[in-house]
Amino acid sequence: MFNSNTQQIIDAESLDYIPEKRRAKAESYTMPDSYYDEFDKEDGVIPEGKSVGDLKKAAHTRYRVVWSPEEEQEALEARLAALEGS
């Protein structure tokens, strides 16, 4: 049994990472520029030649799809019931 409040989300940099059957419902959005910050410095993840405030990743398009497993299960059960009834 599915929790009625459960939604599944896939957020990806490319539509290739979203299953083909879900791509039609994917929405695109722009992720803004991100910059190295003090946390990156503390974690030691800033590459040589870069510093706090430098561009980490340029703005880019991402894709997101949200669906409810419960709704999919109900639709599947309805289709099965219709098939069994014919």
C-alpha cells in the first residue's frame, strides 16, 4: 500500500536521465549560476586557481518530473478491472 502523501521526483541535468515514459510530463527550469563559497573552502573542494566567489557552475537548464505512485497504482487497478469485466 502506498502512502497517499508520497510523491516521487526526478530532478536531472538532462532528459536522458528521466525514463522515457515520464519525459512528456517533465518541466524545465533554469538553475542559476553557483559560486564557490566558504563552505567549499572549508571542505577543500575548490580547485587550484579558483577561490571563494569564483564561478562554480554556470546557469543551466534542468528537468524535473513529479508523479504519484498511488495514482499510478489506482489507474492500473482500474484498467485491470475493466479488462476483467470485458
